[in-house]
Amino acid sequence: MSLRDLARELYRAQQQVERLEKLLSSATPEEEIAIRHELQDAQAERRQLQKMIDGRKDSSPLPRKF
């Protein structure tokens, strides 16, 4: 997956986390448990994508020494 594709997926994941956080703030106690579970999954996906992007940016095929 290219860096551009990862960035798109990260953006989508961030939007999902924000949407769930807003939904959680206005949820009833019955809905809160399900939303929290979904929010944890979305946050984990966001962290994983961020780590993948950070790893791609850090690794370069040639050493950069000037």
C-alpha cells in the first residue's frame, strides 16, 4: 500500500473516531457500551495506520549524509 493510500485510510479512521466521540457524548447509557467498544476499535485502527505511516516516512532506501 502506498503512502498516499495509507494517508487516506488514516484520514478516514480519524473521521470515524471523531464521529464516534461526538455520538458517545449524546448517547444513552444503553448505547454507550456499544459505542465505546466501536470507538476502541476505531482508535486501535487509527494508531496502527499512524505507525505504518511513521515507519514508511522513517525508512529510506539510501542513507542521507551530507
